[in-house]
Amino acid sequence: MATAEQKYRVAYFKQKVDHFSFSNRDSFRQRYLIYEDHWNKNGGPIFFCTGSEMNVEVLANQMGIMYDWAVDFKAMLVFAEHRYYGDSLPYRERSFSSRERRGYLTTEQALADFAYLIQHIKKHAPGADKSMVVTFGGGYGGMLAAWMRVRYPHLVKGAYASSAPIAYYSGEVACDKFPRAITDSYKSQSQNCAASIRRSWAIMDKMAATDDGLKFLTEAFHSCQRLTTDSLPHLYQWLKEAYQTMAMLDYPYDTELFGKLPAHPEACRFLWNPLQTGEDLVRSLHKAASILYNSSGNAACYSIDGNIGVHAGWLFQTCTELVMPECTNGAEDMFKPKKWDVRKHAKRCQQRFGVTPDPGRLKPVPLKTRRNNLRDPWYYGGVLSGPESTTSIVVRNAAHLLDLRKPNDLDPVSVAWARTRAKGTLWRWLTPKLNFFG
Amino acid sequence: MATAEQKYRVAYFKQKVDHFSFSNRDSFRQRYLIYEDHWNKNGGPIFFCTGSEMNVEVLANQMGIMYDWAVDFKAMLVFAEHRYYGDSLPYRERSFSSRERRGYLTTEQALADFAYLIQHIKKHAPGADKSMVVTFGGGYGGMLAAWMRVRYPHLVKGAYASSAPIAYYSGEVACDKFPRAITDSYKSQSQNCAASIRRSWAIMDKMAATDDGLKFLTEAFHSCQRLTTDSLPHLYQWLKEAYQTMAMLDYPYDTELFGKLPAHPEACRFLWNPLQTGEDLVRSLHKAASILYNSSGNAACYSIDGNIGVHAGWLFQTCTELVMPECTNGAEDMFKPKKWDVRKHAKRCQQRFGVTPDPGRLKPVPLKTRRNNLRDPWYYGGVLSGPESTTSIVVRNAAHLLDLRKPNDLDPVSVAWARTRAKGTLWRWLTPKLNFFG
């Protein structure tokens, strides 16, 4: 939802498809958004949002804190779209049509895009040569924001990385952590709620063994296609995705991210009763998922066909550098037991993209691991330690990326406090000569 | 000249041709030399020589200091060959046959090779996981050694970069510095010597205007081919190369680098007399160049045909990332006046390799500029400032890379002292808990 103040300008910058060889000489147009209303051309900083796995216009709407701080810091805002997403497709509609073309979707190439764009802006925007740059990002974008500081310290003075689950992708976190974190989020609302979800899988398995059961499931979930034994995994994935997303995006007010999402999407309000019959429980699961999938109330039926709207680019990245092992056992977590099978994953990636996952590909320095945002299942992947100048803020009561959004009266106090600390840190970085804050 | 102690083992490591995309899946064998005679497997460091623009076996013979220090530090030595040189050709004999194949000769790819090789050794050599790594390199190899520390600080504890002319290639040094530094080297032997060389160009130009003159030049320089107006630039290049190399490699004892080179190759002993006739001067130039080109005394004639033995890989690198502007005016320097013509250079690179020079390609952080080794024409390109932990040593009396060679009684005191300081710095890096040296 673009607000009145967000009058950014859309611009494009010519990038090399391959920054690291002279073999491929193709180039493409990277989209970026630029907002200068409050910028002090005589030394005001540049807040640079490192694009993540989405359209940059959608992303910019989630970064309200940058607009908020632009006023105080007299900052220029730049939102750079990540290559292979949104309108920044190196080979337009054919970007994913061959391994040669999609193969340039890597984190190092994306970081180099950002570095070149920063150089370009500092060179060509009058006054920007004196401006210090701070990167901003959340989630995968937060990883990139932090890596920009590691890779290009001469261009980037500091990074504000929110909920950047670097450790999830570096193999330092056990595969059961993420599902357990989601389960904990549901348990914290109601022990019975997590238990209901846990027992639902066997119930649905049993139903799926008969034609009548499959018919019931099809109707209960309002599936557009008739559910079959083959499509059962798609149903389970669809449900899991809903539980996961609602745990992540537990915002205190209505949002529009991937469609509308109401404030505090509490699946548990349908799932607290341990005495529900199997059929009632299934109907309750549908209601719970509908909070996410049908907040408008207009969906006639759901396409539960395995295509849950994950971008091809992201699927490719999880098949190359960003492998996040995940396993469930149905005991410590509320999900159907499933081992992490690295070979199966590799086989699927080979079939789909012609690549073998290579999570050890060179990325900027792996940092030491700790966790951070406590109300966000991504927190085990967070990083709390770093060089001396690193400030780590643990937000006890914040959903995924909440701190990056525009301040709101409904925000928990912990988030308001985290923003204040982050802002103070930024002041210190940007005014090194006034470093009397300690 | 391999000495008895240099009983290294030759090994190969499988590298990706392209570390930064998933488009090219080719791999090749990188050669490296490994020497473990003195290595303490329980924590002894790894001294890792970052290969430069030459065969790694030739390189290893110039790095005698590493063997010397291996004893005291109980270090493992590794000499890694740079991709596209020696026996580390990604596409064997076809490595330079198309832009697609040669295009992967970039500094970032070479640094990534070294990083993967370090990871491999630390993982597979029993005990090496505890070993700290220090990179060593000279000239271009010194640039790579320093960049390894910048790019991969989690793998590389420190770098010993000798005469690493980073600033020459980053556009920070004026184009006349290198020729002036060479001139200064000759002036320091005799003002008349530099003056003789300076006046020789016009004399040769005049000779080349007549057939008799060309015949005289052909005979005086013992050229295998008859010199013509067209080949005159080759003759001048051949002479300039000789002056330059002798200024760089002014070692106090005989060496074998690119053929034999006698101690203190003093071209000036033939060129001090300002009263020589033009013909005598030309004959003296031949004698001077012969110090370098015919130290064995066996050459019947010289091939002065423009092929002065520069490796195709190095030519490619000077046409892509490592552009070093050079200009002469015949006044402050002793060379034939020649402007730096960036467009002409670009045109030649386009014709020869199908590439346009791109010296602004992303390389690791550019450091601030100062000069260092004072008896080495590369010194204006050296870097003396850096992060706090940087130790910069200016060696007043050392030729190019002399400090990296095995200690010799004939070394100037300044070099012995520089080695002692460098060694002390290494001790500090490698024993951080005993950091009482300051």
C-alpha cells in the first residue's frame, strides 16, 4: 500500500550480467527506486535497501522505517531490485529458460550489482560523493545488507540487517530448529493448538486412504481440483506454508504483503479444542488456513496443486547457494515427521534446474552464530556476534521484519525500543567525530 | 635454480572455471607445490604463496625466504599456481583461443581459486585445520596476497606483500611515474648514463631514415632479421624492456630468472661517456642490452620482432583489469616521448582479445596510496597505509622482490633489516597471546 509520502522515482541502471568474467558480455537493466525529498545534498547519507526475493515496489512498502528516518537523517533512499526478480530480469521472459541464463542468479553477482549501483549514484547524483552509505535489508535482504558491509567496506559504512538468517544457510543450525521455532510460536498461544495440528496429519492420512475420505478433504478444504493420493503432499505443504507464514507475519495491525493479512493472524482460535472430532478438526484447519489464503473472503476455491507461488528465482537459489536443511519428527514439533534428505533435494534440483546444490559456494565471511528476534521463527538463523562495531539487538516480541516497518501505535514496546537503539547506532556510525555516546 | 632443500611435492586440485555463476560448469586442475619437511602438524602455520603471472616452479625458486622461515615457524609451504599460467590452464592448449575461454582469467576468480585451495588443504591435511594461513607474494602476486587478506579474512590471518604495485593499476599514479623511476635508477648510477640513453633515440631515428643506417643498426644490434622502418618500434621496445628489467632486477648476486642474470647488471658501465659518437653509442646500447639478453654469451643474433616473450595471459590481463597507463616525455625521463593513449590501447585489446579494458572492475578494497621499495621502479605503486594491523616497510636499497629471496651475504643491510622486521610482524600475527612486542 503506497502511502502519500512514498513518491519515489523509478530508475534503471545498466549492469553486466557477469561481473566476474569477460566471457559473457551481456548486460541488463536493474530497476531501482530513489527518494530524495528530505536528502541533504551536502553530506546527507544514503540509505540503500538491498533488494531481496521480490518485486522492489512490494519491498519498498515494507521498509517504512527508512522513510521515517529519512526525515531525521536528511537521507536519500534507494531501493535496489535484486537481479532475476521483479522488473530486473537479465534475459527478460527467458531468464529462467536455460541453465546458462539462470546461472547468473548468485549472491555474489547480486552484491556486485549493488556495489556498482552505489558507485554510480555516488558519482552522478550531485553531492552524493560525500554521502555515507548504510544498507538496509530484512530476511534474505538482510543477509545481503550485512554482506555488503563485509564485501565492500569502502562503499558501505554500516548495515541494518533485520532477521537475517545467515546461519540457517551456512549449515550451522540443526535441521529441526525452524519447524520447532514455528511450533513454539503456536504453543505459546496454546499447547492444545500445536497438539491439534500435530494430530491432524494422521487423521488426514487415514481419510486419504478411501475415496470418501478424499472427497471429504476436497470439500473441507475447498480445493478447486479433486484431491488424490498424489496431491496429498501438496495439501500438506499448503497447510504448512500457512502455519509458517502466519507465525512469521504476526503483525499487530492489518498489512498487505502477499495479499491482505489481518492483524494477529491467530490460527489457534480455531484449534484450541482437543476434543474436536477428526472431521471438525479438518474443517478447523481450513478456517485457520483461510485467514491467510482468503482474507478478502472472495476465494471460491483453492488451487492446491503444489504451486504455492514460490518464485522460480527463489526455488533456484534454494537449489544452489541457499540450501536450508529442514527436518521434522512430529514430537518436538507439530509437523508430519520428515527426514532431511540431501540426495533427494539434489535430485530434484538437478531435474528442475540442471544444478547441484552447492551451499559452500564462496559467500562473504561467515559470522559467528547466535539467535535474535524471539517472536520470529527465523531467529535461530540470526547472528549476534561480529566485529567490535556490531550492535546486536534482540527483539523479544517482534514478528519477522516488524522493526523495518513504519512505526505504529500498535507496535509492541520492544520494537519501539529496538528502533530507538538502531537509530542511535546509526547516528554514531554517521557522525564519527561526535562519538561521545560510547 | 632448485636447491637441495626445495623438495616440494607437486599436487593438483580440481577447481571450477567459474566460481561466480552456475552457467559454466567446467572444471580444471590447478597445480600447486607443497613442502612439509618442517611443518608442525600441531598448529604450525601455512605459508601460502599466491601465484603470479608465471610458472609456479619458477616462482617457487624466487621465494627462498619462505623456505628459510619454514624452519623457524615450523610452517607448511604451499605455492599455488595462478590460473591460465604454467600448468594450470583451464582449457589446456585452447585456453586463449576464444573470448569465452580466456574470459575467466580475472583476479577475483584467481583469488577464489586460492580460497578454495586453502579450504581444501585445511580440511584434508591432518592437523591443518588448526593452522593459521599467511599469504606471501611479490609484484602482481603481492597484490593477490594482500587482496586475499581483504577478501577472505576468515581464511587468511595475514599477508606478506612485497612490492605490490596496487596503485599503478588503480589509476592513482600518474602515467609518467614508472618511466621516471627507471630513469632515476640510471641517474643514480651516472647522470651521463641516463643522458646517453635519452639522446640515443634521435640518433637511431636519424639512422633509420636511410638504408645504410638501417643496415648499420641491424649489424650493431646483431638482429637476426634485417631491421626496417616498420620494425624500429620493436627495437625500441626491446631496448626499453632491457633497461627496465635491469633496473628491477638489480640483485647483488647472479640469478636465474628469465635466463641467467649477472649480479648488478650495470648497463651504465658502457654508457657513461657523453662524448661517444652516435655509432659508438649505438654499439654501447647493444653491449648494455646484452647483459640481460646474452648473459651466457651464446646468442648468435637477437630476434627483435616485437615478441618479447610476454605471456598471452599477462597481455590479456593488461587488456582487462590490470591497465597501467604509461607515458614518457624525454625530458624528466630518458625515453622517447610517447603519450598515453587510452583509445589506442582499447583498440588494440579489442583486436587482439575482443575485450575492452575495464580497470574499474570490482577488485578488493582499494587501499590508500604511498610508495615503498626505493630501488625498485615499481615503488610508486606500493601501498604504505592500511588498517591498524598493517606494517609497512620501506626498503631503501632493494631491487624488485629481493626481500623474498633466500638471505645472502651479499644482500644490502636494509634488506636484512626489512626481513627481520617482517619476520617479527609475522610472529606477532601468529602468536596473538604473546603480543608483548607492541
